[in-house]
Amino acid sequence: MIAGSEFLLRALQGGIESLYRIETDLDVCDFLVGEDSRDGMVLERAPREQLLIKQSTSNDLELGLFVDDRTLENLELRDPRRRLDEHNLNDFMLAVEGVSHFVYLVYRAKFDHQVSAVELELQAEVDKYLVALLVGWKQNGEPPAELRRRLFSNVCFAGDLSREERDRYTLANAAADEYAGSLESRFVASRSVEDLLAEVRTFYRKGFAEKLGHISRLAA
């Protein structure tokens, strides 16, 4: 574990839980997996961020979160809580994605709700936009329109994705982009923060089909 990175990951977890007014009652840092441990597992892919899930026959979940050292080193060197810019945005988004996956899965599991991989990805894409938006607002950072373009338009998927994985990421990216666009037009341009928070908290508690239906209705 990179010194200081635990503080950032805990801050991200606390920020996401506060954003949605939820509690997981767990510490994400207790579930961090190092590169040696991850490499010892038989995995089809080894990306820079990865939520590891194993379900026992008794339906208990075993979780692990991997975020690579290069990402954590850069975030320690260029703390996004002080300044979020082109030098740390991509790594910050990786960290947000990992913590988002962890928080959302634990939250849904507390209510015995199943979660699909595409649902995890959709919520993580929305979380990345919201966290970066709120941090940017606090720091008077880049305009939301530019942020949305960087997150959803300038996307290059990993070359080793399967067809199913690529379809999943494509769907999540497109749906999150459309939802972010609706947030911009309704709340972001006017900085209606309380209305924005009320909207995304309701969205967070919907199931995957409900989320897609909600996005589709907003676009109509």
C-alpha cells in the first residue's frame, strides 16, 4: 500500500456515501488487494483497477479491490483534493471507479439485491462524473461540458475486452453520458446543487432497468 493512499480512498468512500446518504459500515481499505496477491489469482484480465468478487455456496460474498501502485503513487504526488487537473484526472477516475464499485455492491448486498456487472459500470460512470463535477466546483475547475466530453466522448476501451465486456462498457458509457447531459441541462448550468443531489440520490436507489427507463424518459 502506498503511504497516504488509504486516506484518499477512505475520503472517496466517505464522499460517495455522504453524496447518496448511505452507509456500508465497512472500510474499503480493509479489502484492498496488492499486485502480488492479484497476480496469484487465475484471472482472464488484469486491469489497473478491479473489484474481485467471489460468492460462496451459502451466498456470502468475498470482496477485494485492486488499484495499481502507479495510480496511487500519482494521486499521492498530485492530490486531487488540492487540485484536480489533466495530471491526475485519469488516475482519480480509476480510484473513484474502484471505490464506487465497492460501495454500490455492498449497499445493494445489504438489501439482498442482486447486481449485474453492467449495473455496476453504469453507476460507476455516473459517480465519476458527479465526484469530478463536485470537486471541480469546489476548486473552480474545468467547465462541466468539458468534463463530460473527457469522461464519455474521448473514450478508448482496452483491447483485450471480450465482445460481452465491450458491449457492457459501451452501454454504460452511453447511458451515463445521456444522464449526465440531462443533469447538466436541469441542474448543473444553474448550479442547483440541492435539486441535483435529490435527483441523483433517487437514481442511485433504482434498479438497473429502472435507471435505463428513467434515462430514456428524460431524453424523450
